[in-house]
Amino acid sequence: MFKADNWNDYELIDTSDGERLERWGEYILIRPDPVIIWNGERTNPLWKKAHGIYRRASSGGGEWIKKDIPEEWTVSYKDMKFLLSPMGFKHTGLFPEQAVNWDYMQSVIKSSGRKVKILNLFAYTGGATVAAAKAGAFVCHVDASKGMTQRARQNGEISGLPGDSVRFIVDDCIKFVEREIRRQSFYDGIILDPPSFGRGPKGEKWVLEERLDELITKITGVLSEKPLFVILNSYTSGLSPSVCGYILSKAMKNRFGGRVESDELGLPVTQTGLYLPCGATARWTY
């Protein structure tokens, strides 16, 4: 398991009956998580003192039940800062388990000894973008959502990124990669965090299982002669770490060699000392 256990401003306090008890900075939240199929004793008093709770609706969807929670606040991870908000479908705008990938890519970028250009696809609010830029890379940040891209800009600004270290683009990720292939624009590393389902800015339909192999094949066309890494994340239940690793190996190893490692992402649970599985990651390294 790839363990994201270097946080100070985030803590997964406890898990029980389909819910997480979390601390985000100074605020305590309760959010649903379908992985948590076990019953817990809920002895921690913070279960009854949460500042914000997201409740599922029986008809689908859900809503935040706000007690004493602001519209937005800031948390830090090492020298990076991120704005959080109680968003739709239980999200806050940050996936804390991805910090282990941020640490990994920063180590690779810093040890490369060269100027590095990174492509971050389905880049959301820019956690990986900020991490790569902080390590000295130039990052091309691509996401179909204008709102999420604006939040990524804000995260870059409050993290102190130079204005010329990131290029922010709102676009369909596959179409952008196709254009980069035609332009012969190359990258030393690629990060992919594709959603299970989605729509592009012009209504383009995205279903991960139908498009992932195509996407991974295409991204090999924008890699430099000696790329550093490709990171593939998945929160789709049918795509295990091994499946992600197989797809990445098939596309990368015949052309570039290197190696692939794949595993679950995990967050430490304070109450039990165990780690909560939080999605899958596969990493190809040159």
C-alpha cells in the first residue's frame, strides 16, 4: 500500500458504518465512504461534535448539513497550501491520500537534474500541479471544468508558485493530447486522474472503462525520449491496482522499458491504527 502518512493538517480520525470522521485543519467533518462496510464503536467524542456532515439522500445525491463550517478555508501540506470548500457529492476539493504521490513525483523531479515539463490531465484543483511545480517543474494543467481550474489557479497562488510555472487549460483531455501529438509537444512526466464518468466542456462523454486504454496509448505520443514517470490514479471500483498496472505496462514498457508498480492508496486511521484503502495508483518509472 502507498501510505499518505505525512499530513499535519489532515487526519482520518475514525471510520464506521459507511462514514469517515476527519479533521481538515481545525474543522471536523463526517463524510460518507462506500468502502467502509464495517461497524465501529464510535467511542471518539468528535463523532458528536462535527462542524459539518454530508448526508446521502434516499432518492440519490445528498447535502451538507452545516453547523459551524465556513464557505472555504485553507490547509497546508509541507510548503503547499490548498483552499477547501464543502462541495457537491461530499467533496472538499482535495484528496489527501494523493499526498503520497505528490511526495513521489517531487523526489523524481528533484533528482532528475534537469528542467522537467509535466502534463497533468484531469487535474481537478491542482494538488499534483502544485506539487510538481514546487519541485521545479513546468506544469501543463488540463481539466474540463472552468470552476475547478480556477480553484487550481488559486491553490497555485496561495502556495507561492511563480506565475510562469503552470499553464492552465480548460479542455477535453483526450482532444488536448491529440493536438499536442500533432504539435509535437513533449513532456517528461504525465499524471492522470480520470473520473469514472464525465462530460467535456462541449458535452463530450467520458466513461473510464471505455476510454482508458485509448488514453494511455495516446499519451505515449507526447512523452519525451527519456521520460521520468507516468502516474495513473483510479477511484473506479472495477479498476484494481493490478488492472491499472497492466494497462500502464502494456503501453509503456515495450517502448520505454522501465518498471511499473501498482497498489492501493491508504490513509492512516488514528482510532484503530489501520489504513483505509482510498483508490488505486499505478506508477511507471523510467
